[in-house]
Amino acid sequence: MATKTPDTTSHGDLTTHHHQFDVVIVGAGGAGMRAAIEAGPHAKTAVISKLYPTRSHTGAAQGGMAAALANIEEDSWEWHTFDTVKGGDYLVDQDAAEILAKEAIDAVIDLENMGLPFNRTPDGKIDQRRFGGHTRDHGKAPVRRSCYAADRTGHMILQTLFQNCVKLGIEFYNEFYVLDLIMVDEPGAKGKKKAQQAAGVVAYELATGDIHVFHAKSVVFATGGFGKIYKTTSNAHTLTGDGVGIIWRKGIPLEDMEFFQFHPTGLAGLGILLTEGARGEGAILRNASGERFMERYAPTIKDLAPRDIIARCMVQEVQEGRGGGPNKDYVFLDCTHLGAEVLETKLPDITEFARTYLGVDPVHEPVPVMPTAHYAMGGIPTNIKAEVLSDNDTVVKGLYAAGECACVSVHGSNRLGTNSLLDINVFGKRAGRYSVEYAKKAKFAPLPDDPAKEVREMIERARSADGVERLASLRKELQEEMDRNAQVFRTDESLRSVAKTIHSLREKYKNIGIHDRGKRFNTDLLEAIELGFLLDIAEVVVASALERKESRGGHMRDDYPDRNDEKYLVHTMAYLTGDATSANVEDHITIDWKPVVITNYPPMERKY
């Protein structure tokens, strides 16, 4: 029996609270807080985050934020656009890349005005360093484009944005897990399949176990990536792709999910990130015999080639027997020639990481490194206004997405380093701006009678699970299988092996056991729900990768090693069209295609 006060309802021992905001932002990383700074002064805004904001994964970004400021060397936004398009192996939507490169300059100045402590040149300008894939004059030589704060740029951005949110009085709901998006029929869509619009979200409060319904005119998803589908990853334990998973379960497609970036320099065996900024400062990749092997693969820009190229070259060096260590399973990042001063002042964090986690001092010896799962190029499809799309061009009213969870496709099939911190600031700002514009004109859509029903049932189901399967074992099996068979190199055979494993894990997932039956801080319960999202997303990655029978950017098919523009110069759009538990992935995931927007740069061979 449901009991009710004006803003709470109870079902059994679960209490539901009701809130109303003009704009609700899900996620308090860089994109979410940048959207909040834009929206907050003009509309009643709430930011909901599963973590305390300053713990968001933006804080782990090290190297810098790209912008053609030309503070040190000649540069232009057109060159930056070209590098972004070429770096993404021509799968970048060029209208979006132009916006990214043009608005980059203001985005950096915005942060400077908010108080971000960038490194400075002797004459007081923002310092800039070289970074992979960023060149002058359409590829002729590396250029200094990355604005940085030592090797903790993301951390500084996160702190700066949070301080500015506090200053604006933005309302935060921390340690609230959003588990559902409320979609309702758009009014007036008679006689045809009714279009749906966003009307709010449902969240689970970690501290109390209560459920919260947030009724909103606009909803912005800024929930970050999903690197935890892999075992070796630079991503934090919390990056389980819940936001992308919620969207997927609502029947909205996901774009370009096969493209996952493997950052070349993760600490070997651990995946902890060593910034590309080290190579920007002059560090060199070497194989076991000390050879600078990138000279063979990318003679012009060597160790500053784009990430997908370097990651493949590193794996190839190891496969061909030129790896180092007792098992010959890694290569080395050599920083010894940079000197102690550069390492301690410009790269202090990574110097500390190498000493702490591997017992290697970068001042005196090269550091063992191997690629680590780092960044999702694909995600929730959006247009340049950050509006979410339900197919190639239909806008879902009131729903926006920005940052790593979104795919406006400024990264194509491979993101250039320093473009992610830029993406969250440019498109985070746009998501905030356009969500407010919409909220000012829109009315609150009426909510369903019991908007929290699905979440309540999901929680009750998970909390009472008393099977024999252990969550940690299932998660480990998924991650190891993804590492083995869907990592830097893939084949039809290896991907089908993953699909088979996912199906068996889904069966086991029905029989999981939860030991904690409590309501307060029940992390056991949340890990169970997160594993459901991880299985969903891993499967979409695999289904999309099976359909793309070519190699491009972060998707390298050993059985189709060449890029095929004739057939695959298109984005993949994955739709959930059947029962997700069926054994055959083709039964419930349909892959469609979406044209790439080309403005000024026709596809050409990628040479560096």
C-alpha cells in the first residue's frame, strides 16, 4: 500500500522523494559542471553525481587541453580542425570539429578567467606543449598546442569548475546513482508512432537507500565513459557506463561503439596512465634493444603520432619479439634524457606513479609501458547543439548529452590527445546553453503515475538476490575476455568468442548472490546493477565491431586490415531491437549506418 506526503511516497520499506528542477544534469565531471555553470544562472538547476564531484574521472586527465592560441608558435583553428579530422581517420563529423577548434580558444580563456592555474611562459602567457597528432600547416611538423597545468590539467579543470559551481550556488546531489531516465510521449503526435521526450530521471541515494524522482524540463547526460568493460584500463572503478546503458535500455541508439581508444603509455600490467605530455616534452618509446622504433612507423612525427597508431606499433613490437622484461611483454618509455628538473616540475605526478607502482625512477631508467583501455570515442548520438538523437536526425526533446558519454563525433575513430578536455568544455558549455534555452520555453511534461516503479523493482530484485554466482568473478571474466579478444587487435573469431562469453555471463548473472541486504551505503547492490550495464555495453561494442569489416582508428581488424572508405565511411548506429538475453547478438542488436559530415577535408591516406 502506498503512503503519500506532498513530496514523498512509500512502497514497503522503500521511500521515494520527489523534486522539480528546470534542468537536471547527470554527472559532475568536467562536462556536467561546465553545463551547470552555463545553465545555473538562468534556470533552477540540479547536478546529480554518483561520486563527490571532485572525484570524477576528469581529474585523472593529465596532459592538457588543445587550443590554437599560438602563444609560442604560429597556429590556427583550421590546422587544429584538420588534425582532428585526420587523427579520427576521417570518421569525424567535420562541422562538429570546426566548432571544437574555433571555440577552443574561448574555452581556454573561460577557464583562465575562472582561475585555472595554467603553466606560464616567461612573459606570462599560457604555456603550450606538443602533443600527439597536433601539427602545423596540415601535417608538416609538430606544433605546440596543448595548454597545460603540469601533468594534472584535468585535476585543475575539475577543481576550478567545482569552485565556480559552488560560487554560483548550483545544487548538488552527491552519491546519488541515476538508474533510469523518465521518457513520456510527446503531446500531439497522433496517428503515427509517438515520439518520446525526456521528463526527468530516477536516482538511488547511497546514504539512505531511498529513491528520488527528479522531474525536469531538460535532462543533460554527462556520465563519462565505460572503460571498466576492460581489465587493463586507465579508468576508475566507477566508470561502468551507467548513463550510456540507461539510454540504450530506453531504445535510443548508440553510435560508433566499436571505437575504443587504447592509450599507448599505461604502466605495464597495471594500466595506470602516464601522460602523452611526457612524449610532448621529448620522452622516447624504445624496444628491448633500445631502438626508437616509432622512427620506422611514423618518420615525420615519431613518438607524437596519434594514439591508435602508436598502440598498434607497440603491440606489434612485442608480438615480433622485441619486447622487454622477463616475459618480453612490454616496451619502454625513456625520459632519462629530460633531466630531473623537467620531470619534477612539468611531469611530477607520472614520475611519482612510476616510482610508487613499479619501483622505477624515470630520472635514471626507462619505464615499462603497454597500451591501456582509455577512452570511448562512441556513445550517445548528439548533434552540434548537444541534443540527443533517436535515429540519424530525429531530436529527442529535452534530452542532451556531452563529454565522453556522448558522440557528436569530434573524435571519429580515434581521439587526439588533449581534445577530450576540450570536448567537455566546448560541448559541456553548449549542452548547458541549449538545455536552458529549451527549458525556458517548455512546460513540465506530466509524469507517469509511478515513475520510480522500474528502479524500485530493479533494487528489490538485486537486494534480494540469493544465488551462488559471485559478482567479482563475473566482472573479472568479462574484463579478461574483453582484454583478450576485443582489445587493440580483433577478428571475427575473437569477437564471436566475446559474444559467447557475454551470453554465458548473462545466464550466470540471473543467479548472483548479494550478501548485503541493508539500505545504507550498499555498494554490493550497486556493483550488481553496474555489472548489468557493463554486460550491455560490452555487447554493443562487440556487435558494432563485428559489423565493421575494415580497420580504422581504434578498431583494428586483423582479418580486414585495410580502411575501406567505399563501404565504411559511415558511423555505426546500434539499436536494441529484441530480447537482450538471447544467445545470438544479431537477434537483438541491429546495426544501421549514418553518413559522415564532410565539409573541407576529403579522406586521404593517413601518413605521419
